[in-house]
Amino acid sequence: MKLKQYSDVLAIWLSSSVFILIMTALVVLAATKYGPSGVLAVLVGAEFILQIYKIVYQFIACCKPYGLKLVKRITNCWTIYMILNTTLCTGGLFAYLLLFAENNTCGIPKSVYFVIILAIACLLSLIPIQRFLNPEKYAGKKWYPAKLISSFVPRFVILYTFVVYYILAYASNTSSSHIIPALCVAYIGIERLISMFQTVAVYSKLEYYSMFRDTAKWIREKRHID
């Protein structure tokens, strides 16, 4: 049973990681060759594919025999969709803001854009990892269900986007004056990612339970099952 749970978690993280890496490569390539219009085309195309994926798994949820296995599979699909959709929205926003900053769009200085980017990043980082309202019963105890996807994914995408941007902007300059800043950025990024994943490990079981329960409720409502 535990092996099956680990395989579900691995499938979710592996598919999400592959998608993020492919999107990173496509966005960088599109930005280099076509500018903002190319990035927009990549983001719209990815969102279109993601919506098709959502329609397919929702159709399967309504036509396949109802049972524990179906609910688990749809929960996994829903989790993947939520992660990827949040990644697209957050990553697309910051990719465009960074492009606007580089091109001084609308005549706005780069420094002003960077203040805007930092302000938005700080606001998104204020989303609490753990919700402190509406406690629920889980395993005989009172728990406050986590909201990991809506809080963790934006934090991860912001940090990931900044690190990628830093590498693209400064990695080509190998002078000694850039070595220490590069090491500092790499260390801070890795340290923050490790901290975030440790937090996810603490609350992920509760989050999955909450999503599993909501998925079962949604499927039963769609099928008019009491």
C-alpha cells in the first residue's frame, strides 16, 4: 500500500517537473527569438493543452465505474492540473514582467519594474502555508487543512524564475566579481527550496486527504450518488 502511495507521489512530481522544464526551455527559446509575442504563444498553447487534459480526466471521472481506485486517479489528475495551472499563471506573469523590465516597456525604467516584481513576489509569499480557519477532523484529531498548492507553487515558481533569470543574465560573465554573487544566489535558492519541500512533507498528507475527499464529493454530485 505504501509502495502504491509513493508511486502516486512520484508520478505527480515527475510529470510536474518534466512539464516545468519543458516550459522553461520553450519560454526561454521563444523570448530569445520572438520576444513577448513568442512567450505569449507558448503560454496560450500550454494552457490550451492543460484545459484539454482537464476535460479528459473529468470525462473519465463521470463515465468510469465509481470506486476507490477511480477517486484516487482523479485526485492525482486534479493535483497535477492544479500544480501546472498555478505554475503557468505565476511563471507567465513573472516572465512577462521581466521581459518588460528588460525592454523598458512603456518607457518605465527597469528599476521601477524590479520594484513592482519584488512587491508582487512578496504579496504572493504572504499566502499562508497552513490555513488557520475551518478545522476538520482527521485521524481522530482536529487539523487545519493545508493549502500547499496555492501557497507552495507560487513561492517555488518565483524562486525558480529568479534563479533562471539570473543564470541567463550573468552566467556568461565568468569574471571574479560575479563568482561570489552567483554562489550566493545558488545557495539561497537551494536552501529555500529544501526548506519549502520540508514544509510540504509535513502537510502533504493532510492536503491529499482534503483533495481526495473533495474529489469523491464532486464525483458523487456529478453522478447524483447519495
